[in-house]
Amino acid sequence: SYETAAEIRMLRTLGADAVGMSTVPEVIVARQMGIKVLAISCITNVHGGQHSEHLTHSEVLEVGARVHDQFAALLRAVLPILAQDVAQA
């Protein structure tokens, strides 16, 4: 299930700018193993919790499909930089 309006309000009160499903636990584990991490997220529910209608999975998929090309371009730009960083390490 997706975030409720109450959860979004609470998280905003606590200082959150975005809500993710799994990035933080994965980063914590990777860092404990000494792995460098770069997290890039696509926020598919920009107005999460602000409307009374429940977000559907198909709406999330639609947003993902809409930003696919931009996201791919971002990765194509970032990956060579990361590869260069790894080569210098």
C-alpha cells in the first residue's frame, strides 16, 4: 500500500522531503559492508497523501513510463563519471 495522508503529514513534520519504499535500508546494509552508494530515485507520487483518492499501482507505473527517457539519460550521464571514480580508487 502507499502512504496515507496522515503518514505524509507526519513525515513532513519530521523534516522529510520524500518518502521511499526501500532505499534507506539498502543503503544502510551496503554502507555497513563498505560499499559506496549513489541513490537515484524517481518520485512517482509527487502529491502523495494530499488527495482523498487512493493512488493506484497503474498510476505509479504510468509516471515511471513517462520519465523513462529522462531517467535513462541521467544514468547514461552519471555512469561514466562513476566508472572513472572507481578506476581512480
